[in-house]
Amino acid sequence: MLTVYLFLIGAATAGVYAIGAGLGWMPATPVVAVACLGVASLFLVSAQFSARRGRLQPAAHPPPSIPHETPVGHDDHTLVDGICDIVFQADRDATLTFLNRAWKTVTALDARDCVGTSFFQYVHPDDQAQNRERFLQILQPGNDAIRFETRLICRDSRQCWVEVRLTRRLGRHGQINGATGVMTDINSRKRAEDALRARDRSLSTLLDHLPGMAFRGRNDRHWTMEFVSEGCFELTGYEAVDLLDQPSYVQLIHPDDRDYVWDYVQTQLAQQKAFHLRYRIRTREGQEKWVEERSGGVFAVDGALLAIEGFISDVSGQKRDEERIVGESLRDTLTGLKSPALLLDRLTAAIKDDAVTPRPFALLRLDIDNLKRVNERHGRATGDALLAQFGQRLGALSRAGVAVGRHGSDEFDILVHYDTALPDGQLPQLADLARLAGAAVGDDDTAAVVCTAAWLDVIAGLLEAPFEIDGVAISISVRIGIALSADPHSDARSMVRDAVQASCSPQCQRAGSAVRFAFASRRAQQSASRWRHAAGEFERAFSADGLSVRLLPNADGEAGAGVIEGSAFWHSPRMGNMPPAQMFLHAYQRGILDAVLARYVEVVCAQGLPSLRREQRLAIRLDGLPPTASLLVTAAGVLKSLPRDAARRVDLLLALPAVRPNAPRLRALQSLREAGVRIGFDVTGMARDEDAELSGWLLFTDFWRIDLDAADSASDSRLSRFGELAARRGIAIVAAAGSTTTAIAKE
């Protein structure tokens, strides 16, 4: 009040001076004006100071820290009635002493009628025990607040869910007089929860009746499951509890599929994409099943992976049907051989593989000559039976590296790699001999022609015996067109066309054979013609006693350290000199290779050893022959028959084997060394090819030979590399140039 009085006095002083000066009651001098205004300002400043002091002064009696029981006044009623939640008070007997207006809004009961009655009178019978327990707890010391949910019985007997928050009510002296609480209507939330539970029950029922297993799991190596539907039992034989929170599911996946499943899922998850995959599982009973999984990751807003959810179903039956359909589409129904589509696919793959890692092959198109006549004479059923038996005989040739298929009514295809063993197991050695023979005369097609001819002999052997059908013996002949992988082809289809055209061109036929054949390319035809003439001449006139020896003298032509290379060849009256590699190949095909090799070593030693000078050695060239264990044993037998001193002056110059070092060949080499024979390999081709890998056989040798004329394209760094490696291993290098050889001493 002091502030008001001071303010009014100051304002009145200023007003009196203003009125008096205006009406002339007071002199309007500066001194009077300043005095009046100064007095007014003094009162106003005093009023402001008094007001500020009043605001800063603390209350004389602070409110107590513990609420005391006070009667609810009119202002309190207005404030509490404005709250939408039920506010109530009750004494220690749970008798209601206060209810706000929200009580009627929620329960439709008049608050005035309910005050003075027990709170439990309005609680659902099923919840009364819980409510009494909670009320007794709040009356105990140490329980400041309690929160729980309960149901109230409303006016129309309907139920109303409320959330109750109770706090104890203290008297003036700190004693517990009862409880004060708030009840919040949660009917809407309860209805939503009930609807959600009902939906979950419906979803669970739906998932349990689906033919498969819904799941939620972790992205770990064990595929730990956090939820699985009841369908897991029918799928895996395990109950849901057996798969939850245990590293069990990974044990169900087939061991061969586990890495594939992990890698594929991780790839898809990294891109946050759903995934669809098939793999095999093993059930509790050990049964193998194909399953299909459609799943996806559950990601947080920040992209973190929370879980994997999906569905797994059994597709074993579908997989069997697919395999059956694929098998029917990829197999000829009459013969069981590969279909044209499958064989074309294999041919395409072979062309691509050969472009990356050379592995030459040939495509043979077989066309049965007299099938039409068989059908006309014996009926179509007999013709089909003939085709089935013919396909069965050809099918016996199928193996790794050989694919047999039926292309049309009487047409069959055979895709064969040259390095694939014949049924008698002889082709690998034949292929090596043919490769060396072709290299000796500079004909790249020799190996292809010789190996293909070997397969033609096998096919001819299959047709020697007639086909027995319903007591009728039927003999057939076939025409074969041959397309080689070395021929110019744009793709697999063009290679097939070339083979078809060759099967219709003028044919070559061996005496007494039911097979006629022709090569597709002109170059292969010429190579085949030369080979047939050479084979005929060898069979007609070859004699091991007619071998001629050629010696390549030392470079300096004087006595001293040096190497003389010795080889033998056969001179044909019609075809001239036949290189050793070709001679060995023809001898192999006639079955006299061991005898020819023994005679070869004998004549070279007989003529070469006497011509040696002091400190010279004789290197017998066998680089036209693959050094198999049996051939090395044959050579060792001849050399061991020589005098000891003579054998110690002999070297064997071998071709590098195409296979890795193996025990039988290493033992044969050791046997030669024990007889005093040195072993060397010709590394000219390896020195010329920058990309060639060093053979492991080079470490099991006494010297290396390099033909400098043939290796003139080799880089200095490549030759230096060979020299350094030889020096580290203590291996000598023999360099050949023109008509001389020079021994390079070990460093």
C-alpha cells in the first residue's frame, strides 16, 4: 500500500502545479516549476523502490515440505473439475471423500452420490482383490506411489478400463490419513490391444496352417531363430522350441549349400534387397529336402539390420518335376543320349574353354546309311529298335571329355577331346606321340588327325557285330563328318554345319571297315592324306635294321669338353627320311614301339660312342618320344648292357612330360643315373614362350638344352632367367645352333 500512496502523492504534486500555473494561481517561474516537479519525481522514485523491495523480500512462512490435509475450497473445485482424468480422495477405509466431475463423465455416476461410499463398490469383482492389495500397499510406509490397471463398473453395467495412480495422503502431523489418486480412461487403448492380440492370434493361426515355416532370425553364421511358426515341425521334424535361440538351423542346411546360402544372403543384405533362393536341408529323420526361401532384412531408419524375416517352404516335389522335365528336354527319349540343345551347349562351352586354356577337340557327325532300307524292309518299330541299340553302343563312349548325342532321325554327334582316354586307356600316350610327331614336321593338324582316327577305329569296332532285333541280324554302315577345333569356325553352329557338310562329301574308308569319314577343312584333309600314306609306307617297308644315325658334332670341332647329339631316322624309298618322332608314332600304332626304341638306342650308341673324343659325351635325342616310365625302363635296359665306362659317357635328351612329376618316372630316371647316364630336357619351347610356366621336371635333371635357332625370339631377360635358375641349381645348359652344340659349364 505504501507504494500506491507514494505514487499518488507524486502524481498529485505534479498535477496541482500544472493546474495552478495554467489558471494563474501559482507563479510560473522556473524555480517554482523545478521545485514542484522535483518533489513529484521524488515521490515516484520512492514508489518504484518500494515496489521492487516488496518483490525481492522472501515470504515470512515457507510452505511445508509435507502436504497436509486441507479442505477443498471453491477455487480448488474449479481447478480440479477442469481435469479430464478422474481425481479422487479416499480415507484409510477406502471410502471416497472427493471426486471431480470427470467421474461422472467416465462412469455416468453422480459424484455427490458416490462420495462417502467405498471405492471397491465400483471395482469389477475380478479386480477387487488386486485393488485391495494395492490400497493396503499405499498405506504402508515407504510406498509413495503405486500404478496399476483395473476395471470400473459404470452406471449401465458396462465395464471401463482405467489406469490408477495412487499416492498416500498425509495429515498435518505427518500421519497417513488415506490416499489421493488419478484414474485415466484407457478404454481406447485396451480395445486397440485386444484388436492387436486378436489379429496376432489370427495371423498365428494363419501361419500355423500354411505349408511351410515363417521365421524371424538373426544374421549370424548359425542363423539363430527368434521366432518360427508351427509349420517348422512338418518341414524339418523339429518343434519350434528346438529351433529358437539355438544354433540349430544351420545344422539343417546341407553342408554343400551352407557357403552358398551365406554368401548369397550377405550380398543381398548389403544392397538391402529381398532374396529368393533354393537349397537343401536335412530333416531330423535324415531325409533330404529341397526348400525355397523368400526373405528379406528388417532395417532401422539409420540402415542398421535388425533381423531377417521370411518364409521357407518345401519344394522337393517341384524340384523332382523340374529335373524330370529338364531331363526329358535334354535327353533323347528313344536313345537316352543328349539332345541337340544340350550337345550344342557343351560344344559352345568347349569352344570358349579352348580359347582360354587350349584343349583341342573334334566334332564327329555320324549319319546311318541304310536306316531307310531297314524301315522299309522290317518296319518302323524295327528301325526304332535299331536306333535305340545303336545309341546304347555309342553311349558306352560317354565319359569326362566325351559327349554323345542324337541330332535327328538317323544322325548322331560325338564331341571328343583328344586327351580323353580311349576305352582301352591308350589315347593319352597316343596324343603325346602325335603332338611330338606333328611338331617335328611343322604340322599342327597331325595330333588332331591321329587322335580322331583312333576314335574312328573305336566306332568301327562298335559296328562290327550286327544288331540283333527280334531274331533278325542287321548290319549298318555310317558316314562321319569331322570338324576340328583348330578349323576356322565363328561359333558352335558353324562347326556343326561344317561337320554335316563333311559327312556328305567324298569319303575315305579303311579296308574292311563299316565307317567312311571325311574332314571338314582342306588343311586337315591334306594332313590326313599325308599321314595315311606314311602309315602305309611304314607298315609295308619299315625295318628296324634300316635305321640311319645322324650325329651333331661339337661346336669347336676339336678335342675338349663338348656334347655330340645323336639321333636315328628311317629312310623310306618312297617318302624319304622319316623323323624319329613320326617313326616312334607309327611304331606305337603297330605295337612295336619298345623294340624300335631299343634298336634306336643301340644303333646311336654303336655309331656315336666310337666317334667321341676325349672328354666328349654322346647325347641320345629322345625328345620325339614322351618319357613314360616303361619307355625309360626300355632305354635303361639297353644302356645298362653297355660297358660301364661307355654308359658313363651317355646322356639322354628327353622331351618335357606334360604331366607333373610322379613316382614311377622318377624311379626310372634314378635307375638311369645309377648306370652313370645323365638326364637332360629340351627347354627351347619354354624359353621361347614368355607366358610358359617352368615345369617341375626341370628340377630333376642334369642339364638343359636350348636350340638358339628355334629360340631366337626369346627375350634376353627370359634367357637370363633360365641361366640364373640353372646356376642356382647347379644344372648345365647345352646351347645348340645350326649344326653344332656347345656345352656351357656350370657356374
